[in-house]
Amino acid sequence: MRNFSLILLISVIFGSGFSASAHDRIFLIPGIKFTKTFGQGGKNVLGFDVSLVFSNRDDDPIWGINSTFDFMAEDPKISLGAEYISPEMAYAGVSVGPVFHLTRKQFGLYSVVFAATPVIPAFQYSLFFDAPDVSEFGMFLKVPIKVGGEKSGYFNYDFSGMNLF
């Protein structure tokens, strides 16, 4: 849990450098990850996920940073990456960056392809340099929380209006 807290803190500090003066809308999007690994001995994966994303207008791309802490019985991993969501492609998105297995002490790269909806179907592929690759399929349950800027036409979730989309 300490590692996840550290990544969340780094994400917020890094993201705050792009403050609201440069972007009309800023969202913190925490969530829970439920996936299953493919292959022999496939495992269920449960994790915490948080994104800090920025956008200027409804028709602009949404971009930001994302961190995930996955905990499994033997293979906890942590990742920090860049996230991009395209409004032209029905809000399909991708997140890419480094991943680190905590118990095996192995680095790699990950990529997640997802649909930006409240229940987010996703496919994740992790390429480890000295270990077998890992493929996961599942979903994220995430709640966008507006933390800066003006009201938007999407991800319009804040504690005063309680509106989603």
C-alpha cells in the first residue's frame, strides 16, 4: 500500500505542473482493476488504478498520466504511464509506460487499450525484459472526479452535480 501511495503522490505532483491555467478541465479518476491473465495457470488480478487527465474542449483529446498497483498472490506489480483518449474514436484510449514486478524485481513495458466508459473494458499487455510476457483481459471500475477547470460535456462528475456523461 505504501508503494501505491507513493505513486499516487508522484502522479498528483507531476500532474499539478500542468495546472488549470493551461487546461480547461482536469479530472482525477480513481478506480479498481479486475482482470484475468491468459495462458496456463492464468490468475485473477485485482488492483488500484488512478489517472490524472486534462482536456481543453469537448472535441479535444484527453491526455494525462496513469498509475496502477496490481496485487496478486505471487506477482504484485506497479506501473506509471502516459494516457491518451481520442474523442474521434468513440473515446477509445491507450495507456503506455514502464511496469515493475515487485517480487521478481523485473522491469518491462506495458500497454493498455481501453474504452472510456464508466465500466471500462480493457486489454493489457506487459512485455518483461527477462521474463515471460503477461496478457490480461478484464475491466476497470472508475469514477471521474472533476478537480479543476470549467464544466465539461463528458466525464461531468463532481460532488456538487453528481452527473456522469
